[in-house]
Amino acid sequence: LEMRNSTVLKQIGFLKWFLRWSMKKGFHQNAAYETFKPKLKKPDKPIIFLTRKEQEQLRDYQIPDSKQYLERVRDVFAFCCFTGLRYSDVYNLRRSDIKDDHIEITTIKTTDHLKIELNKHSRSILDKYKDVPFKDDKVLPVISNQKMNDYLKELSELAGIDAPVHITYYCGQKRIDEIRPKYEVMGTHAARRTFICNAILLGIPATVIMKWTGHSDYKAMKPYIDVADETKASAMSKFDLM
């Protein structure tokens, strides 16, 4: 079975973690693993996000009666697109976290304390579910991450979110290029990326966005800024059609 280089590097990382742990416990004294750094090509993953037009496409899609389970998935995804919340944080969001004009949370992944102001989009979704009781006093109807990812792909395909996405990866020295429709690579992670990319395109300073997302340094924001710059460049060419 051929594994992608990214998978191989991840497994080596797990192995090194175990070897460090076992060395600290005195089970061995061989630190040779620290110098083992295979040179495996690992191109950057494409940043999957929805453009403002695609967000409108998803919002305006008329969900058929037979697929009403997709409506709640769309609402939760849209909420993340307009707040920058990770799946784990929206899953744990409780009514006590909602203040008059903002959300206050301590993130699950990084334990950052964040204050995220509400806008008309995020507020309208909260209002929609304000009188609906959920387990543990949660704010929104968030299902499991795996199920939500499956339904997001289904919803995105139905809504015609099918722009081609170029994916490149390596198995050893073998380069593999694939073109997939965007709905195939959609997942909960795309919401946070949508928030960041669109915030940059709206001209909001990176320093402000980082306060909402909890990014601690500019380096983590750079890939999003690069993507936004590409989008701005292609958008400018539309003036040529006038």
C-alpha cells in the first residue's frame, strides 16, 4: 500500500514522540532517531474556502423536503464562516458564552480566550435557534464532525459548489496531480478558512483577524494572505471585460 509522503511524515512524528517518551522513562538511551530526517517532498495543501459568491450560492440553495437535515448543517457551517470558530469550539458553544454583542470562549485546541463580535449573519443564526433547547445548553444543533463533513459534501454538490481544485501530493518521488470539484474536498475546516480569507479580502487588518481566530503570529496567517492576494489579482481582471 502506497502512502502519501504527508502520511509517512506524520507516522514518523508519532514514532519519534513515542521514542522520546520511552527515553525519558529510561527504557532506552539511544537518541539516534533524532537525526533521522528523511527528505520527502510535501507540497502545501490548497486552502479550501468559499468565495462570497459561493457562500451566497450555498445560502440561497433551496433544500428539498427530503433532505431537511441539511438545513441545520448549512446553518452551523455558515455560523463558523462568519465567526471563524473551529468545529470543536462551535460544538462546545453554550448559551452562557453568548453576550449581548459578542461571543466569549476559551478554545478547545489552544485554550486561547477569545472575544468575537457578532455581525448580522452570525446573529441571525443565533436568533433562529434561541428558543430551541439542545443538550447541555448548547447554542446550535451541531452533529458529529464526520457526519457533518459527509453532509457538507452532499450539500455543496447539490448547491453546485464545483469549482476545480488542484491537489498535488507525493508518494516517495512519484508526483500525483488531481483535479477535484470543490464539493469533494469540503469539510468543517473550510468554514474557518472562509472567514479568514474573506476578512482579508474585505480589507480587515491581519492583526484584527488574529484576535478573532487566536492565531499567535503573522506566519500562520501568511498562507491565507497569499490566497487572498491571488483572488484579488484574478478579480481585477474582470475590469478588462468592461
